[in-house]
Amino acid sequence: MKQIVSDQDRSHLDTRVAETEQRTGTQIVLSVIQRSDAYAELPWKAFAFGASASGLIFLLLYRQLSGQYHDVPALIMAAGILASGSLLALLSVMIPRFARCFLSGYRAEAEVQQYAKSLFLDRELFATRKRTGILLLVSLFERRVVIFPDKGLDAHLQEEERRRMIGAMTPFLKRKQIREAFEAGLDCLSRTLTTSGREVRDNELPDQVIEEEGL
């Protein structure tokens, strides 16, 4: 798998995570993944769109030119429709930005949330003594951010604060500035949480950025 975050950015983020943990009394894990799901339906959606659009275009052209060309075989029109659909399906496989045009926001949000929950459990990020672990995950294909705190932080990091963090990180993510996106999230976390009521313990979770290719 190709490295997503450079070694220099990793080192910088590791330091920022350690500093933020000391200020907030939390255990922070950063994760960046390529995509949260295979989205097998996207090429089919692209094919259907291409075939439908080209079929409409061919129909309009046929009505305009039928007076001049009486013998246009239906086979040629069908081949053109299928070729157009196949071309868009191929583009959706080869160009992620184009494929994203056929991905609904609801589906993307649901898949990234599900991936974050699975990663939180698989990596046992709940294994802190005070249940103060928090996952900041970005998914590149979907351009989505998930803030997943453990139950020890539920009262201190509510939905409104999480939305604020996501809003600060998303503009950088759309520009593929991953380090800056994480820094914006850590800054928001530092402003939102204080160490009052939470003892700052030794580092219980690894500070290194988790990179995964995803599904």
C-alpha cells in the first residue's frame, strides 16, 4: 500500500497528539483510510446514466435527421448507447473523483461511520482505564471525517462539538491537506476539552497515525 502521510507529517502529528493528550486528559488516535467501502454499485450507476443520456441524445438526433437519413440501423444506435454507458462505467473505476459523482451523501456517511466503529473495536481503542479514547478518522474517497469518542467522553464531547470539529477539518480534507485537517481537529479538541475531572495518565494508546487502504 502506498504511504498516505509522509514521514515528516507523521512525526509532526505524533508530537501534536502527545501534546493534546496532555492538555485534554484523553487518548487520541488518528486514522486515514483510502475508502470505506468498495461501492460496487457506482460503475452500474455510471453505466445507467451514460446509457440513458446517450439514448436521449440519439433519439433527439434521430427525430431531427430522420428526414435526411431514413436507413439509420437501430443496431448502430444501440451500440452507441451501450458504448456510452460502458465508457462512463470505466471512468468511474479509473477516476475516483468521477465515481464520487454517483455516490450519495447518505451512503458515504453511513459507510465511513461503520468503518470507524469497526476500526475502534478491532484496534481495541476502548482499552483505556477511564474510557477516554477518541478516534479522529478521515476517509479520502468519501471526503468524510468521523469523530468517535469512547463513552468516558460522551458528557464532555457532545454532538455539537463533534460537528464543529468536523467542520474545521473538512475544508482541508477536500484540498487533500491531511496534516492540516488533523491539526485543525486537534486544535478544536484542545479548545473544547480541559483536564478538569480527568487525570492525565501515561500514554495508553499508540500515537502513530493508522493508515489503511480500506475496502
